[in-house]
Amino acid sequence: MITLSCSCGSAGTTRRHPMRGLSADQRAALIRDAFSVSGGFLALEVDASWHPGSDEPTEACVVLADLDSLDASAGLDADGAKAIRDLLEVGHVRGQALPAPVEVGSVRFRVAPADEFGPAMSYLVTEGTETILEATVPVPHADLLPALLAVHRDRGIEGLVRLDVRAARLGLARAIATLDAEQRSAVA
């Protein structure tokens, strides 16, 4: 079952398949250009004919079809299906690669597709079950994970918590830049 969701709030499911009838190569091209891919799941932007629910789509509607690796590889031979499943393990948002998760002791740094209809990534830092930092950054942008790791290395959990507060006001990239500027002026 394919889940359909629209930026207008309409949602639904369908048995229709946006990749049905396509070859493994054609599906691979769609996956490489997809809205997002992460952990075997694919969000594919589809046209208004896929609009879910009883409401008519508007020009502002963004319709996404969410497929898992079974749906995306359905109907292919074994080699084609394996190639598609493997490709769905290479995470990205609109072509920008998702960095691999990093663990430093009990602190986990993870980047995933943001849960919104504009292309964005969610940066999440947790310690056990506690969220230390969570910020959404529009795509494209420079990889911010190394900077988050540096904040943790230099300032610990407290530094990440302060960064989270700033990121809510300034955005994550600008919040990191203000911390860097603050550190440079303290050293001078």
C-alpha cells in the first residue's frame, strides 16, 4: 500500500503504484532524483493526478508518495529488485547526501529527511532518550554534522543545548557561526 500525502493536509493510501511498469534503471533514476530517501524508504514527488482525498489539488499542492523497498522493487527480477533495495539505503534529500549517524559515547548525532513538504534535513542530537538538539535546515546546505561534533567536543552537552536555543531563533547554520565568532573573540 502506497501512502499519499499533500502539503494541503490531504492524505490517503492507494494500491496504484507510481513505479509500476518501469524498468530497474528507470526506477533508479527516479530514486536518485527523489524528494528523499532514507533507511529503505522513498518519498517521491508525484503530479496532481495522485492527489489524495476528495479535495481538488491547487497549484500550491506538493504531493508525495511514500514507498518502502518492497513497493519500490515490486515486479522486478531478483537482480533489479536487489539493485533498487540497495539504492534505497543511500540516504539523501533532493540529491544532498545524508551523513551517516555518529555516536560519541552516549551521545548520538543523526541527520534525516525533515518531516515537511519542502526539501530539508533534520539534525538531531540525543543522549539516551533525551533530545539535546533538533533543528531543520533547508536543502541545499553545507554539511553541519562536523560542526555539531566540534561543538560537542569543545563545549560538551551544555554547548549543544545552548546551540539548540540559538538555532530556534537563528537557524542552525547561523547559530553555529555565532558560536564560532564568540569563541574567536574570546580567544583574541
